[in-house]
Amino acid sequence: MEFLRDLWAFLKARKKFWLLPIIIVLLVFGVLIVLTSGSAIAPFIYSIF
């Protein structure tokens, strides 16, 4: 959790709020890949990309 606090402090101090949507999209894709890597719906997820 300290990393998230540091990241938020960096974004706030440097006024780089435009990075927030990029970080969120990367996190969503990462979670999607991790959760579907061993499941039966993996072929359907991979066909989207």
C-alpha cells in the first residue's frame, strides 16, 4: 500500500493526473490476464486481443 501512496503523492505533486487513466487501464489488463490465464474462458479473452 505504500507504493500506492507514493504513486499518488507523485501524481499530485507533479500534476501528472493524465497518467492515472493509463495506469488504471494497465492494471485492468494485468488483472484480466492473471485471472484468465488458467481458466476455461481464456481462449475467449485472448480472441478479443
